[in-house]
Amino acid sequence: MKETIKRSIRITKSAKREENPGNWYVVDADGKVLGRLASEVAKRIRGKYSPQYTPHADIGDWVVVINAEKIKLTGKRPELKEYKTHSRYPGGQKIRSYKEVAASTPEKVITLAVKRMLPKTKLGSTLIHKLKVYKGAEHPHSAQKPVALNI
């Protein structure tokens, strides 16, 4: 009698955007350190926590960050951190300090920190729209029933 060998076929399944449930999470930034908060939010938006993680697919979740004005930086970072922009014209560089940006638009501080942790491709441009940052404790996304995420 000839022994038959059963071979298992391994199939690599690639995740698709349509298969993603797209959960919503709310994060309170009150008293949190900017970099640590931004890295966790970027992982959640990218979907790296998920077993179906695929580097080229958008399978992450939506994140709502509240109390953006209460974020903090450690050490001398509040005095040293600068935000640079350039208009691409000669002499078009503008430098704003962290304190200026945080006083006028604290949402921008968190948004830029997360955006710079995402891929610098079309995927990254799509993923940053999954982040919603608000200055106060109120947000208009209660209809999505976001779950509190403790970071």
C-alpha cells in the first residue's frame, strides 16, 4: 500500500479596506506626553495592532482626540521645539515656536506629530483623515459610538 502524503497549502491572505470594520476610539489627551500619545494613535490608525495588518492596505481605525490644549511636553522641549514651513520662494521660510502654535491651534500640534509618524505616501495621506482632533472635551462623533482608549 502506498502511503499518501497530505500537503497543506498555505495561502497568504491580504486584507482589504472593505473587510475592515473601522472601529472608532476616543482618546483624552489631558496630561499625556505628545510623542507617546502620537505614536500610539499612529499605530491605531495604521492598524498595526491587528492580526490582519497589511502594510499596503488601509485597515486601521478612526481615532478622536479630545482636550488637545492640555497635551504636555517633557524637559526643555516646549522652549526648543519649532515648526518650520517654506513657501518654496527665496526667503520664504517661516519658523514658529511650539508655544505660538499651541496657543493658536493646539489641534495642529497633535495632527502634525501623528502625520509625521505615518508613511510619506498616498496611503499616509489617506490615513491622516482618520484622525479627528478637538481642542475641548466635546466632539461631534457621538453617533459613531467611540470607545474610550486608555493610552
